[in-house]
Amino acid sequence: MRTRSSYARSLASAFGLTALDGVFIVAAYLWALESTYPVTQEFGESFLARIPYLLIFLLVWSVASFDQHLFRTQGNAGLTGYAFAVTKAMADALVVSTVAMALFSSQGIDRRFILAFALGALAAILIVRVAGRIVLWNFRRRGINVRRVLIVGANERTARLADVMQARDYLGYQFAGLVEDDPDRVPILAGHGIEHLGKIDRLDGLVREGRFDEVYVSLPIRSHYETIQHIAHLCEGEGIPVRFIADLFPLRIATNRLMYVEDIPLLSLSAVPEHQFELALKRALDLAVSSILLVMLSPALIATAIVIKLDSRGPILFAQERVGQNQRRFNMLKFRSMVVNAEALRAELEKMNEADGPVFKIRRDPRITRVGRFIRKFSIDEFPQLINVWRGQMSLVGPRPPLAAEVARYSWDQRRRLSVKPGMTGLWQVSGRSDVSFEQWVELDLQYIDGWSIWLDFQILVKTFRAVVEGRGAA
């Protein structure tokens, strides 16, 4: 049947691309070793010592490539988007494999080797992948390896689909025709050169003639349920894929995504990142980095605790209930930088609040102790939150976790900042920290959520380090 042969071709293509990637990755690995360790004896020892790194890299690259849809020959990304996806998968593989070897290998990681390997692997795979994609697209523009599409139902959604498919001819789609019962709707697609083949009841004969490879259905579900069911059963019997245009609801921010629970297909409408591989990578990096920093900073943490205890009476740590992802409550930890009864004094100081919106900030807060002023300036008071990151309550990067009283005053749009795990730092901190207004703060958080990536997290961490060292914007 056509679906099985199509599936077999896709599987063979994926295996072929995986094998080709593996060849170039191994070639880059050997080139990097030769460039770093040209002496024969050192080369042999280095080759064996770094085999685990190569295996980890190959595994993570395969998973990252699948996550970025690099094995789809019908991918809808342009050349720039495709090159970016390759680079993104390569960066993920490099980060995970390098961190794994740095944590678990007694040999450590040679930066010269990593740099040579990264450049070699990225250049080889990027050139071959992009060149292969260009060749494939040129074949499709000449009518080779194309998919002939039949449209069922003429409306604004199918017109939009036709616009996209015809504008991106490299996708390899050609329109075999349109079936539509209402003649008044046919002109909607008149400007796309799609032939009207008659009413929907002609579909049985058209299917048996084998004039197309895929069927795209854009009929209202409520009034055409039985017709859609008949089309699905008919095409299933002939082995023809049926695609249902799934933008069923007008959405401002959320995107549609198909997911499965066992064999049950679900249409997911989500306004937050759902890249499972990258989210798992983010959590792995949070766990690894927080563990390393807690060990490395332990002398400084102990020294800070001693100074706080000597400076003023009260506990060393301050635990405050905050609102996390999906409004889950947790106790956020900080080094105590204020007097013991700071919370009780807040009501008296509300009239001095310098922040707008549901946030309380005073630049020269009288509740802050002498040591507290110093550790707040350089964000040392935030270090215990590494424990929250280690526990999974927070992330290194994300929106700051608010108080429950602040959340109660949020608008519905502002509540979307609670849809991701809160962080120790974020765009707000590298954009002025306490100097940013509440509206700008929320806008930056939502901008972070909509444009999130591992690379963005890395950029924010680098900028945060610079802001903390300079003590800019701290309250």
C-alpha cells in the first residue's frame, strides 16, 4: 500500500542521513585528534581516551536531529531555518557531550580538541546537509519527487494553505485539484490555478483513479462530520494520507501541535515552549551547573553565613513562599539581608514603594543590614537559590518567582509568566534589573517565554555574570 511504501522510504531516508552524519562526525573527530595530537603515540592514546566522548556526541546528535526534524524530507523550513536547525542540534550535542565528559572523565576535556571537533563537525554536516537540501529542492522545482495534493473544501484556510505551498515550491507540493459542493466558494481559490474537479461525491472515483498522493480536508467539522469520516475511511482503504487543517480556533499566541498518549492523537494548543529534548537538556544543565556551583562556592557560602550571623541577630537563610510554574508554591531561599522583622515592617513602608505595578521595591530600604547591602549589591544573597534549582523548583534562567499577593493583582495576560519554571536570572536582570518598570519586566518575561532557546539562556547567563560583577541595577 502507498502508506507503507511512503513510510519505508522515510525510514530509509532517516537511516541514510544518520549514517552519513555519522561518517562526517567520525571524520571530524579524527581530524580534530590529528590537529591536536599530531604525534603517532599521542594520537593513538587520545583516540582511545576520547571514544566515550564520540559515542555520547553521536547519541545526542541523533536525538537532537530528530527533535529538530532534520530527517524530514518534506520539512517546511527555508534554507536559513534549516541551517539554524542543524546548528542548534550541533550546539545541543556539543554542550551535553562536553558537560558529560567534564563531569565523569578523569582525563577532562582539551579545549583545543573541542574547538577543532566543533568546527570540523559543524562545517562538514552543515555543508553536506544544506547542499543536499538545495539539490532536493531543485529536483522538486523541476517536478521530480513531488507530492500531488487534492483539496477538499474551499475557504480562507485552504486559500492560506495554497499561498504557503505555492510560495515555497521547494516543499515539493503540486495541486491535483479541488472538490467543493458549493460553487460560490470555488472562486476563493481561483487565483491559485487549482482546477475544480466537481463535488465531493466525485471523490470515490478520483481516489480509485490514483491522481493524487495526499488529501487535504478543510471542511467545518460540525456540519460535515459524516463526510469527513467517509473521506478518512475511503483514503485509509487506498493507502492515501489524509491531512486535516487543524487551525480550528483563532489563537493570539498559542500554537497547534499534534501529540500522542499511546495511540490516542491529541491536538495541543500551547503558548509555552514544548521542545521536549531542549527542556530535558535545560533541566540536565540546571542540575549539573547548580551541583558544581554549590561545591565550588561552598567556602564563600560558609563565609557569608558567618558574616551574616556576626552582623545581626536572626537566621542566616530567609525562606519566603513564592509562586512557581503553574502557580505551585515553594519556599525560595536567600541569604538574610534584612532585619528579622522585615516582613512586619513592610506595611509601614508601603507608601515609600518606588516600583509600579504589584511589586514592592525601595532603593534605600531601611530594613537592609550593613552586610545585607553589600551582598545584595553583588547578588550574593541569591546564591542559596542554587538549592531551589537543584531541587527542580527553579531554573538558572527564567522569570523571577513572584509573591502570592503580587500574583493576585496580575492581569490575565501577566499570569502567562507563571507558565514556565521561574529562574534565578532572566531578561529583566540583564536589562536594568531594579531600574526596569513592572510593565517592561512582564514584557521581557513574555518575550523570553516566546523566544526561548538554550542559546538564549546561555546569553542571559553571560550578561548576568557581567551585571553582577559590576553591581548594576541591584536594589
